[in-house]
Amino acid sequence: QVQLVESGGGLVQAGDSLRLSCAASGRTFTAYVMGWFRQAAGKEREFVATISRSGTISDYGVSVKGRFTISRDNAKNTLHLQMNSLRPEDTALYYCAAATGGSSWYKDSSDYRYWGQGTQVTVSS
């Protein structure tokens, strides 16, 4: 079991940057593949980024690749998402998630067992 708490969301203008954080507690952080997902109003939950247990492998959704960077600090049990060049279509509730499977990374939300409550990101045009 791991508890996840997101922070860092807010209201920004198009072109601005935000850095989201996810604090993990309860179990060994390095045991989990981590991911970020987002869900806009009226839309399906969308894969944003994933990172391996050691932090050496990462992957991104096509809509954010080149603009967002996922990272983790295993010593501090934290996960981060640096978001640059934000666009109005990035507006969504962003979730931190932890997976317990044996693969290095996952892109499907169904592969993640633990989820945070989410942090809202709103980008105005």
C-alpha cells in the first residue's frame, strides 16, 4: 500500500510552466513504476508520462512529448512533472499513480493500482 498526494497545480496562462509534485508514503517508493495521467471535463483519462523504478526509463503521451518531463527523487519519495509551454488543451485534473506489475513502465491507467486525489491545472488562452 502506498499513499499519493499531488500538489503544484494552478491557474496559468498559455505558454507558462508548472511543476507538479507527488509525495508518496506508506511503502518503499522504489518498488513502484510511477505515472502521471490527466482527465479533462467530459473526456477519458489520458496517459501523460511514466517512469521506471530507477528513473532511467521514461515515456510520454504524444500530446505532451517534448514539452513535459517526468522525474523522480527516490531519496525523497517524490515524483515530479515539469510542464512547459502549456496550452489550453492541457487543462485537466492531473493524477499521480503507482503500478505494482513487473514491467519497466505502463501506459494504461488500468495497470496502475494506487492513485492520488489529483491536482487541477487550468491554462487560459
